[in-house]
Amino acid sequence: MSLIRYYYSEMAHVSRHGGAFFKPLFFDYPNDIDAYSHQNRNIMLGNHLKLGILSDYGSSGLTNANIYFPVGLWCEVFNVKGTQGCIDQKVAGDISDSNNPWEFYLHMREGSVVPMQDNKVIKAHSTKETQEHAT
């Protein structure tokens, strides 16, 4: 719910200009050959957020838990690590963060602005309640 304003903004952009909201990483990085690997682990949500999810960890004996990041600065959206919550990729590559199946990582691309609201503070549990607290 904290990202609902971002979702609506991105969906409006897609409806006006075309494209996709939920898309594989290589849509935004077509010249990065490694962006085509592990398509189920690297997803763009709109133009600004990258979701890394370990959806296949542990299946068929797979034991590496790497999430791929293209070149650039990527910062955690829900950052609890302070300055350690950003990954500055000088060279594209994998980051090994976890060994937990189905763990996810949500990062914002460098230079992005993502509208958010703190739904815990306003105690909104639905879109109707969110709109009632719109500013």
C-alpha cells in the first residue's frame, strides 16, 4: 500500500505511452547480455523499481542465491541499512545477499523519484482509506 501512488502513476504512463509495468530486466537493459539470465529473479516494476526475488532458490538443487544488478546506483526502497542500503555497481554483476528462498529485494534506480506514503501512520488498509488521507 505504501507504493500505491507509484503503481497508479506508472500504470497511467503505460496506458498513455505504451510499454509494460511488470517486465523482465532486459526490457530496460537490452544491450546487457547478462540481463537475460535469471529472468525470474530480476523484474522491473515500472521504470524506476527493480525487484529481485529468489523464486527458484533450492529447486532442482540450485544453491546460489544471486540477484543481478546492471551498472548504476541502486538503493533499497525500504532502507533499514542506512548508507549500506545502496549498491553502486561500477560493473554489472551478481550480488549475493541471502540464502533464504523467496526473499525479495526492492531497489530504486539512480535518479528516480518514487511517490510513497506511510500507510502504517495513516492506518490505511484499502485504496479507499488511502484516498481519504490524500494530501
